[in-house]
Amino acid sequence: MPGLLLLLPLLSLGGASCCCASPGASAVLHPAAARSAPKPRQPPYAAPAYQTRYVTQKIDHFGFDEDGTFQQRYLVADQHWKKDNGATLFYTGNEGDITWFCNNTGFMWDVAEEFNAMLVFAEHRYYGESLPFGNKSYTAKNLNYLTSEQALADFAILIQYLKTTFPEAQNAPVIAIGGSYGGMLAAWFRMKYPHVVAGALAASAPIWQFENLVPCGTFYSIVTNDYKKSGQGCSESILSSWKAIERLSSTAEGLHWLSSALHLCSMLKTREDVLMLKSWLGETWVNLAMANYPYEADFLQPLPAWPIQVACKYLKNPKQPDKSLLQNIFQAVNVYYNHSGHASCLNISQTATGNLGQMGWFYQACTEMVMPMCADGISDMFEPQKWDFHAFSEECFKIWGVRPRPSWILSVYGGKNISSHSNIVFSNGGLDPWSGGGVTKNITDSLIAIMIPEGAHHLDLRSNSPYDPQSVLRARALEAHYMKQWIEEFRHKH
């Protein structure tokens, strides 16, 4: 599955009694912590009310040759903002349209009143409407300014601008919040700009998914374990399906049958089509793991509660004949693509919402976001494929004319050598495949890890729900506790 293993986009779906924690452990989620969890909004949920604004940003913050500017979009909600003692909760936008992240980050809306907070959602450059070169932004030359460092500088300039636009916010503390790539940015924002943000909540942030910091097979092992736990024979059926596809795709008749049985919008005709099919299936299994929420949700796709359990109901017998097995694979995949019942066929060129900037992330993965991944078909349910940096580099050069720098993120952000930093909470879900590259144990008493055993991809950033497991309610309460602590520390110093 070359496309899947060479490039897997990150997606951001959405006080405790103890005041500190010891290095080397995760924060303990005591039942008492749940008492201060924010109250859930009652359904039907109203669409978040915010103002859309724009700020002028330099295209290049670090050089002087390119002096152009662009308009960065950001969203502001100040319904609960109290000028005398309010805080700013600042969402560090990631690889997509900021309105989509705004609508899927209910945690910020749930705690806004408690924190007397102004909410700000900043769009990442090159995504949504924040295009430095307009409709010419995605040429290879113009993409040169699509980096995490430039994005962090945008955020810092925006906060500086907000403090002049809202004079009452001049001395107000700012907390950075983000999930997935946005969570990585939130953590790095606190590391690089500690004078701008008082602390950061980094949810499902795989800041260690680089070079040799974690084994390259960890991600797919976690995905596989999600399926193992969700139904007997489920992961084994998926593992068996790859060879079944190979056998059936070896003839024109088999390709026709596969296209029909899987209800594909386009007929499979070539070997490349079959590779794309496998990549599409693999990414589907991954996306189900990331969005394995305990209630119906419409994040990547409209999905039922605990969607992997639903999919696994069709995948109980890995030793079935090829056609029977693949008919059941279709039923399982249909849980992801057609829960609404509106899809007439399945399009293997798309696996997630169009709100995500897949091409922009591809460029970032080909430059500084180099995350090695591999599968062996033994400890996971995927076809074996080694991490081949040379092949990856060649693919990047062919498409973008650039070569990836696999060590750069470690050089600029420190890798695992981050103990000199402070005031960051790293939250991870036990069901989330990205947790393998995340911080899952406390580093110091102010670099805190919170584990959510029943959590998928940044479940804690989503709104409270009556169906939430207690572990995520306790996690949100702990996160709010630490945020209050940072705000108090800030006010004491200022």
C-alpha cells in the first residue's frame, strides 16, 4: 500500500484534586476529578456563534527578500469574555478549513464561560481561505513558506495583534489548544513562544513520530489492536483480505467482480487501480480507528457509535472463500462510507471530509513532517512494507521538486529532550493510533501526560456527551485544572 504507508495525513477531528504529578507516570485520573467537568450542552446543539476576521501576515517572517503579505483568517467568539479577569483560549489551526475545526472542538465552547474566555480559532497558512499567494499558492515555488515555523510565527503575530485590538486583553493570559497536528503546534508554540502563551493543551499530538524516536510499526499495531478488541476474527479477516484481493485481481473477470462487489464508482482496470484500492481500504481501517467514538459522530464521515465494533460484526471468519470474505469487507467498509444510506457507490479516491487540505499536508510530509511508518503483517493486519526513505524522497522530488529533511523537526523542537519547557498537557487516547508517537508519561511536574483508555483521536477536545466514558470526563476536568493553574501563575507574575 505505497500511498498509505508513504503518506498518512494527520486529522484533527474535535480541577483535579492533585496539583502536580511525578515524572515518569501519567496523570492519575481520580474519580473526584470528574466533579468539575464542564456541563454538556444539551441537544440539539446550536451552531457555534463566532465572528470571522482577518489579519495581515508576512508571507515570510524569517527573511527579508520576500516582502509580500496575505490575509490570515481567524474566528472569534467573545460571548463569555470578561474584560477584567478573562483569558484567551487560542486554537492553533491545523491542516484544513478552520471553521471545521471550530465546529469539532466543543471542549473550548464548553469551558468558555467557566474561564470567562474569548475563543480564537486561527487558520493555518495555506489552508482554508488563508492562502499566501491566492490560487497560485500551491505551485512548488510558492509552497516554500508552508512550514510549522512560519505558522507558529503567524499565531504569535495574531495574538500580538489581538492584544492591541482588544486593549483589555493586553494583560490577559493566553492558553494554546490544539489536536493532532494542531496539538503538535500548540505544544511547540508554548516551547518556542513561552512569552506569548502561558500554557498549552496538546491533544493527540504525535510530537515523537519522527526519525527513530518510536518504532515505525507502532501506529499500525495500535490500529490492529483496536480491531482485535472489537470482535473475534476481525483483524484476521482484514489481514486475509489482501491476498484475496490479489488472487481475484489477477484476471479481468476478477477485477470486474471486485468492482461490482465493492460497489466502486469506477471500474478496476489496471494494477495501479488495485494498489489504489488497497491503499483506500487501509486508510479506511485507520480512519475508523481514529474516529472510534462512543456515540454517533459526523467528523471524517457520518458514523455510528463505536464504529469498529459495528464493522467487525461482518468480519468474523477469516477463512471464508475469497468472494464471501470480500463481500463482508464491503459490508464493513460500508459502515464508514454509507452509514447515512445515501451513497450509491464508493469512491476510492476519497476517504475523509473535503475540509482537510490533503495536498498541503502532502507537501509538509515531503519537507519537515517526515513520519516513518511500516507494517509487517505479523504484529499488524496490513500488508508488509518497510519504511523506505529513499523511495519516499524520490516520490516527493517527483511531485514537488523537494527533498524531505527527516531530522529537522528534532533539531528545531528538541525531540525527546524537552524537559526544560513547562506548562504543557499532552493527552492521548488508548484507541488512537497516533498515541504511539505521543507523550504518554509525565516528563516533569509541568509537562503532564493524560491517558484516556477508551479515547480515540482527541476525543477530549469534543463536546461533553452523555455517552462519554468516565475516563474522558476525568481527563477534561484535569485539563481544565491545569489551565486554571497556568492562568493563576500568569496573573501572579503579572
